[in-house]
Amino acid sequence: MGTWDIGPVNDDTTADFHACLDATAEADRPGLVRDALVRVLGSDDPSGRHVVVEAVAAAALVAAQYPGGRPVTSPYGPDLPVPALPVGLRELAVLALDRVDAKASEASLLREPWATTDRYLQWRRRLYLLRRVLAFPTPQPVTRSWARIDGWMQRHAPASYALLAPPADPAEVEAAQEAMGVRFPADLLHSLACHDGLTEWANVVPDQPPMSVAGILDHWQMCVEIAAEESDPSGPHGHEEPWWHPQWIPWAQSDGDSQIIDMREGPGQGRLGSTAHDDRAHFDDGWPSLAVYLTAVADALDNGGNVDGDTPYLTTGGELWWTSTGRTELNGSPLTVAPRTETETDTAPPQ
């Protein structure tokens, strides 16, 4: 049966799959990845453990080629580079992971190998993060996403739209970058050129509300001062994130918890993560960029859906309110699921 670990590619069966991949001609490797994904979609054999393991390993190879995906560097991984995989494998990989983790009784047999391990919940967390990368939307320009968000709020939540601040002063943006010693990424510059945060607190996006340039600078300075006694800004064990790092930009914040943009050098530069007032920062369930995050927000408003489990609702006062999917009230008052943006399909008369 081979050994088992919580990572998506830490398994002897996975090593065998990758060895087969290495031995295959480069032009034929995408087909091998596709075959592994297809096999699990048609499998209901609980003894076919290798089918499940190979599908997850194949999905990890697909995810590694997208923003936010981790390179497969495990000793169980392939030795040779994986060529660019067809775009269509992304959706297929999502379906395969859903098949593995399905709650339906017919598919639950497929995950039985994992359910018998002591670290099943940890493995499912890894599976969730892997699927999350594959489901990230293709980012639109930040200005386009804000235009969609603005348009939706103007139509459906004008009270919330009125709380969006006008564009930031470019001189103030430049002064903040000089004071922080950190250059803002293009995504943040474009966002501030749309709105300099909010005029007062409002739940206009999931997680924390965006801050003004002044708020970004003030919160950054406060965190740098608090973290000044931290002797190792890279974390005590080299791989754990610290509570704060001077190369992080807090673009959104509430009650001391902030959504941060990582501007440290490296492949993760520009990604979004979270840091709490009483805990270390983390990026595992963050976003590849601010552009991807705002695209997801605009998509949820226009098309319905949620952003990491938060769904847009309208309060009785007509304000936009993001909260856990399935909630029906806020402080005793009913919540209404936010309407989607009308499309030509929605409004077209019957033929």
C-alpha cells in the first residue's frame, strides 16, 4: 500500500506515478495527467486507492501552473519539468478533486484511504487549498473590478456606495511609500486610484474593509513599532510567518486584524494574506493578488455565489452585508440574498 502523508504528493503510489511521468516523452505527459484525472471521475471501486492518489497528484501538477499554486518539490514529485498543461485540465482537476472529497455516499468510498489515517482532517485541508487554487478566477484589471462593484452598489445598495471614498491623492500615495520604504504594487495603486478606502466603516467586501492611504500608513507604523522587539522577522523556525513584517502592506483592516499584501522578494510577492492582532500571519488561504480577490468579489455580486464562504446580502436598510452563506438575519433583522446583476439573458423576452 505504501506510506502516506498529509501532503497531496507525499505517497509511494504518487512517486510511482511521477516516475512514470518522467519516463514518458515530454509531448505525451499532459495526456498522462489528463488520464489520471479522468480515471477518478469514473471510478467507484473502494479498493482502487491508486486511482485516487494519482488523481490528486495530477491535480497538484495542474495547480502548480496557476497563480497561487505551489511547485511540486516533494521528494515524491517528478524529477523532470512538467510541460505547460492544457487550460482545459484546470476544470477537469476541480471535478476530480470534488469527486475525491464528495460527501455523497456513492463517492465517499473513494476517500476511504484518507479517512482511515490519523491526519485525515489535515489532509482534507490540503485538498481544500489545492482545489481553491484551481478555482481562482482569471483576474481582471483592478479598475474593471471596481467599476463592476461600484455599478452593482449604485443599483442595489446606494447607501453602501455612498461610503466609498473618492480616489486617493497621488502625492499622498507617494509620501506613504517613501515613509514605509515599500513600493506599492500596481494592483494597490490602481485600487487607491478608484477609492481611497471608505469614509466610514462598512461591510462592502468580504473580510476587512479597505483602508485609506493614511490608514495604511498609520496601521503599518503601529505594527512595525509593536514588532520591533521581534529578533527574527522571518519567523522563529525559518518557515513560520511572523506576526508582522515591514514588507507587508495592510490594505484592509478591522479591529486590529488586517489583510496584507506581501511585498517581500520572491515568487509570493504581491499575494494577499491575513494577520490577526493576536496571532501569526498566514497565506495558505490567501489570494495570489489583489486583482484576483477583487475579481472574485465582483463575480459574486454580478453572478451570485460566495467568496470563501461569505455571501453578499442586503440588510433591511438596503446596505450591502457580507456574511456566512445561509444566514437569514442580522441582529434580529432579516437579510436578503443580494440580487445578481441583470444580464441580457435575464431580461430578454421569450422568443
